[in-house]
Amino acid sequence: MEAFLASIHYNSWILPVLLLLPIAGATVVLAHGWLTQGNSGALPPSSSARVRQIALLLFTAEAVLSLGLWWSVDPSATNWQAFVDFPWIPMWGARITLGVDGIAMLLILLTTLLMPLAVLGGWTSIRENLHSYYALLLVLTTGMIGVFMSLDLLLFFAMWELMLVPMYLIIGVWGGQRRLYASLKFFLYTMLGSMVMLVAIVYLAMQTPDGLGRPVFSYDYILANATLSPTAALWLFGAFFLAFAVKVPMWPLHTWLPDAHVEAPTAGSVILAAIMLKMGTFGFVRFALPLFPSAATNETVRVVVLTLAVIGIVYGALVAMVQPDFKKLVAYSSVSHLGFVMLGIFALNLQSVQGALMVNLSHGVSTGALFLLVGMMYERRHSRLIEDYGGIARVMPAFAVALSIVAMSSIGVPGTNGFVGEFLVLIGSFRTRPLFAVIAATAVIFAAAYLLWALQRIIYNPLDKPENRQLRDLNWREIGLLVPLVFAIFWMGIYPKPILDKTRTAATRLVERVEAMKVNQPVAQGR
Amino acid sequence: MNFDLAVPAQLMEALTPDIVLMAGAMGLMLAAAWRTDSDRHQRAVGLASLGVLLVTLGLVIWFGARDLTAGTGPVAVDRFRWSADVIFLVAALATVALAIEYNAREGIQTAESHVLVLFATSGMMTLAAARDLMIVFLGIEIMSIAVYVMAGLNRRSAKAAEGALKYFLLGAFSTGFLLYGIALVYGATGSTNLPVIGQRIVEYALAHQGMLLVGAALLLVGFAFKVAVVPFHMWAPDVYEGAPTPVTAFMAAAVKAAAFAAFLRVWLECFGSLEFAWFGPIWWVAAVTMVVANVVALAQRSVKRLLAYSSIVHSGYLLVAIAAGSRLGASALLFYLLAYTLAVFGAFAVVSAVGRAGERSLEISDYEGLWNVRPGLAVGMAVCLLALLGFPVFGGVGFFAKLYLLQAALAAPSNLAPLAVLLVVTSVVSAGYYLHVVRVMFMKPRREDAVEPEPVGGMTRAVLTASVVLILVLGLLPGRLATWARNSPPTLGTTTSAPPIARGLP
């Protein structure tokens, strides 16, 4: 495989192609809509069926193309893989620099592989303005994978914001009852964080001018040349922290999440939970920690962040327990899981960081699957309330099996993907921060409690509601889209080594870089 | 080549584009009066005005491409001037294009309305060129008097009359401030020439002299009125609401741009050494403007008033470039003004198209479900609003304008970082109202009783398309524009030896 990929120079073109294919696809989809639109402005039904197929084809092509990254990216390399670099705005020192390491590669694969499933998940529930919907999903994809591969801070910022408008429209146009409120809240929260980050980015770029006194936005250049005073580093870290913490989301900045996730259409929820939340944690790993190690190792900062992470873990789990709405329950469980990621990242040792990256991925798979299942429930019964269900295992056995497996993985039962990451995070953080680890570990119990309880009320218990007797079981499309997810759940749970191998070098370098800064710091008080 | 402005022929040559525009305007004024008012005549004069503007634009670009300089004199010959002229002329072209169709719809048959745009534009070009306080005053008056009339063009509208009168009275009032300020500065320094004033303040250590400081403060108030920043903004919403939509766009974009160009030149050249005195006031005016105007804009129901407050907000942002007090600030100002002009004209093209005869559809609620009936207008409006918001990619060049402003702020010797943070935080507030319009257009269903919008005229469509395409293309590839802005700072200081100093200075 490696030889084949090398023979077609895969690494030299894959990233730009992955980035541009969805945008080009969006134009194709819009053009199709424009061409098939009759004089009345209404679309013939055949056109709707066709555009779904076109979109699925585009997302599948993107996924297949991206698969090669698994083999072509050398995870043990210390330089960027599949690196490309074009000039963009010479006057401002901004370039189009793309490259990945093991961490980014896995997240890109998560994105490209989940997108076709998300499209399949919303196959029949989206009925209006299909062309715009798929075009927005495609643009969103560009933004998401762009975030993971940008090595220029300005480009990164543009990609970071690029996702915002499509997601805003997806929630606002195709969402549920309170979609207007949820979409605006989502937009404002995210924008507030990122705008402050913009100031920090510009400041950073101007701190390290090139020979002609122009700013430089290149990540590598800033990493190598920035000399920041501890105070400046602290402020800049704060700005990046705000942007990423909103996205993660960390308690108490999480309040947009339940609204957005619940109101978004199925594909929107899947993307939000499985991919967009990962951008926050990815931002910490790629930018906030390596750029400002002195701030990240500052004892006060670490204790504050770890405290917020642990509060998020416990709070998310407790709130999830009392939710009458299953989609909201899943949304709050995200707050809890992402708290684990933050705990792992800021515990800052190899095990915890690798564990955090693993939780990142497995949360993407299992929460993505949970939202897809919620979507299937909702499409049949038009209710998300747990109390409206009960005993549906009898009418929907396949659904019950799938929901049970996915819930187990979300709980973190050994043998599923959820276990590996959380376990690593807990061991890793126990070594440096035992107190936080112990508190966080209680949330594993809560997670079992809220999910098993919900499971019991939804698929077991007596089948006492007449409306529920007529529910159809999963069809082939739905089973087909769940199979890869279930496969991933078990693969990552039973044999996670290939994935852990991919992140080892990058995680080691991160920990070393940040810890090296701590050793160099003359002031080592408080330890 | 280097002009010696003391030689009349060379001074004339340095003013060629201005003279061509002025002459064209006067010729067209006669032509406009030649026939009785009719829609056909109005259109013909409008098209001729477009021609004159295009010729002037060509001349300006040609002058800008040659490497021209000049010694000290009443006018500047530098890239800053030509670049600012390009912005005014683009705005004027868009205004006339919109106005031709707007006038036809509203039954305004006065052909002179287009000629007034030319006069106002020549005033603006004078302002951009002015390197002498008297020329600044001249430019402001030529511009303002034409715009006072334009604001009241629609004689059938009571709102327009109210707005025009308000604009005229407050405008005259602010001119008074400006003139008094000029007199005091002259009294303190003995000159009205910008570089000479700047030089004398340093040479004679006049920085702490009372008369000079009061003069500078009055000039600041005068400019603050013209660019409409809080607390000197009261006139703007009413005037913008009452004026015909194309005129509103012209005021929001071009008049503001011209006032800022003169403001910047005066501040950089004269009062650089007074920074200790003006930095605080400008900082606070900028901060208060950003906060107040953004918050008030949230409460607006009429799209025109919303855009009026948005233009006040942008004045607040632009003050950051003035406060930076640097060449980088000047470049950022130009870049921002261009991006802002494109976005404003795109947005007002939509307002004009949706407005219907008699401007009956100006409420935000009239835009409900616009996407379902006029998708082009809705998408165009969304792009322009996101550009005003300074959002990357979808807002195109608006983002880079904000980025440039941030660069200027963070590179400034004085501490503008808090103001930069305030700028971005208040821009999040502005997302509240810009996105509200987007949300209404895309996410609300069309009301049952809503009237089908009228078909969009060709010129309006052209203005909208051109704005949106430019916003998006420059938003992906801003490189050349950035280089252009970077290479267009105003000339500073004297290039020749200073003229002899008048006797009897304090």
C-alpha cells in the first residue's frame, strides 16, 4: 500500500485535494439544483433523489481518497507529513501551509469517514431545500478538515470560522422547534471566543516579524522564534483558551451545547458532537499548549483548567442523569466526556495525553452513533422524550441491539472503545494529579447510571404505549450505516494499538516540549 | 515626476482629475437644466454622469500608476490621495447606478440629482488632496452642500425633509466648529499648511499651548460630527433613514470615507506631536462609539436605521486607525474603507431592491423569507452583512479589513491592545443584529400577506453582483489589495525646506 501511494505521489497532492473537493462538490450540488429547477421554482422529486446520491457520492469519494493517509502518514516522523506550502498574502506573511501529524491524520479520517454516515443518517428526514443543505454540509467539511491540517495561523482561523456559518444555517433552517434561539446562541458563543483569539493571533504574528518587518503567521516559524514574556504568554494563552474552551466545551462555557445539539437536525448533531467539539481539544494540543508552554505549565493555570475539566466531567454526568429528553442526555454526556479529554491533556504525561486523544476519537464514534440512533427514534416517533418510549426492544430488536452496544461503548465498558481512552486518562492523571483523577473516576459510575437507566426506560420496561406498537425496525440503510460504527467500537476497544501507535510520537513531542519549558523556568515554586 | 506646486501650470496638472470631474459636473448641470424634467432625461443625465465618473476614475488610476510626488503646497500628490479617490469614485458610480433606477421607481425626475453626486465627489477628492486647512474646509463645504440637497431630494417625503433639515443644521453647526478650530490653529502656529503646522509645533515647542490645544479639540469635534461618532452621531440615523436609499449608501460610505481621509491626514501631519493630548479623547470616543452604537443597533427595526447605526459603529472602528497614528494605520484605513464601501453598497442595493415604491418595505420583518422568493438578494445581503461583521471567507474582504485594523492597532507605539480587544468583542455584539437579518431572511417563513418583491432592475443587480463578487474574490485573494494599501501612505513632513517663518509668533 505504501509503495502504491508513493508511486502516485499521494502525499504531495492529497491535502489540497481533500480541502478543495468538498467546495467543488458544493458548487456541483448548487449547479444541479439551479439547472433542475423549473420555472415555478419548485424542484421535481427526481431531482431530490438525485442530489442525495450526488452528495453521498461526493462524501464517499472524499472518504476513500482520505483513507490513504492511514498508510502514507508516518506517525513516527518528526516533520509534517503530506506537507504543502503555497504563498497566499505575501504582504501579511500569510501562507497556505498544510500538513498533518498522527493526531491530525486520525481526526481528518474521523471527519471524512463520519460524513457519509451523517448524510445517510439524514437521508429521509431532510425534505426541504436539499441542494442548499448538502452544499452547506460540503462547505462545512472543508472547514473541519481545514482546521486539522492548517499550519498557518491565519489560514487556521479562516477555517475555524468557515465552519460557523454553514452550521448556523443548518441548525437554523433545518433544526427543531427552538432552532432560531439555538443557532444564534451557538454562533455568538463561538464567535466571541474566536474573535479574542484573532487578536492574539495577530499579536503573535507581529511579535515575530520577518526580515522586512512584516508579520508572519506560519505556525512553525512562530513556534521556533516567538519570545514572549510570561505575562504576554499568559494573556495570549487566555485568548486561545477562551476560543477552544467554548468549542470543547468546558464548564461553564458549555451552555450553547445542549441547545445546539438538541435543535440541530441529525446530521448537524452528529457533526457537532463527533467532529466540531474535537476542534477545541485539537486546538489545545496543536496550538495553545505548544505555543505558550510557560502559561500552560503555570501551576495556577493548570489547577484552574483541571478543576474546570473535572467539574465538567461530574456536572455533565449529573445533569445528564436527570434529562427527560434523550437527545439532551446525549448532549450533556458530551460535556462529561470532553472533560476527560481536557483532564488528560492538562495532566500532561504521555499516557494521559494519548488517552485524551483516544477519548477524542472514541467519543466521536460513539456519540456520533448515539445521535444517529436518536435521529432514527425521532423519525419514527417524533418525540425525543424518554418517557414516550418503553419496551421498544420488542418491536425494534435490531435498534435495541445497536443502542445497547453504543451505550456500552459510551459508558466505557471494557472491550469497547470508550474504555481504552478513559482508562488511560485516569491512570495517566492519577500519576500526576491523583485528586482530580479520583473525582473524575466517579463519573464513570454516573455514566453507567444515566445511560443504563435511559436504556432501561427506552428499550426495556413494558411496551405500554399504543403508539409504540407500530414502530418499524431499522431498515437496511440504517443497519448499513451502523455496522461500520459498531465495528469501530469493538476494534478500538479490543485492539487499540494501531491507533495508539499513530499518536505516540506526536503526544511525546507535545509533552516534552511543554515539560522542557517547565524545567527551564528558573522559578519552580509551588511544586 | 515631481510637481512644483508653486508653479500654477504644475498645480493645475496635479489637480487634473479633480478639474475634469468638476468641469464635467458643471457641463452636466447645464445639460440637466436644458430639458424639462422627465424620467428619460433623468436616465440620460445619470448615464452621462456615469461616463464622467468613469473618465475621472481612469485618470485617477493613471495618475496613481505614475510615480508622482510634489513639494510642499496646498495639495498633496501621493498614493493616499489617488487611492482614496478610487474609493470615492467607485462609491459615486454605484450611487448613480442605484439612483437611476431608484428615481424611476420613486418618481423623482430631477436630473440634477445625479449631478449633485458629481459635485459631492469632487468635494471629496478635494478633501483627499487637501494639505492645507483651508482646502480641507473648501472640500468639506463642496461635499456637504451637495449632500444636504441630496438628502432632501425626495420632496414628497416628510421624513426626508426632516432628515435633510436636521443634517443641514447640524452640519452647518459642525462646520462652525471646524472653522473655529482652523482659526485657532492658525492663530497658534501662523499657518494653515499641514506640514508647516506640524513642523512649527515641534520647532517652537507649542505642544502645550492652550490656543493650539483648543483649536485641535475643535477640529476633532468637527471631524467627529462629519464621520458620525458617539456622541456626535445624533443626526445620522434620522438622516440616513429619510434620505433616498442610494443617497444613504453614498453618505454611509463615501462621505464618511472622505471625512476620514482628511481627518487622518490632518492628524498625522499636524498633530503627531500632540498625541499626549488627543490619544485619550480619541480612545474614549472610539470605545464609547463601539459600545453604544452596537447596543443601540440591536434594538432597530428598520433596515435603514440598522445600517445607519452600523455605519456609526464602523466609524468607531476606524478611529482605531486614527489613534494608531501611523502609516500602517493609514494603510489599514484605506483598506477598511474600500471593503466597507463594497459591503455598504451591496447591502443598500438590496434595501433599494426590496424597498418597493414609496419605500414601504424597510422593516426587518419585510425581509422574512426573502430567501424563498428572491434567493439572489438574500444571499447577496447575507454576504454584505457578514462582510460588515468582518467574518472570514463568507464575509470575504471584510475580515481582512478588520485584520489589517488589528495589525495597525497592535503595532502602534501607544497601547491600543485593549481597544483592539474591545473592537472584536463589540463586533460579536454586532453579530447579534447582522445575523438577525440573515436569520429573518433564511429561517423565517414568508408571511402570508407579504407582497411579492418587485423585479430587480439591471443596474441594481449589477451593483449588488459586483459588490458581492469583489467582496468574495478579494476575501480569498487579498494579496494585491494589501500591497496596494501598504504602498499608499500619505506623505508626511516637508520634502523641501520649510518656508520662512512669520514674524511675531508667540
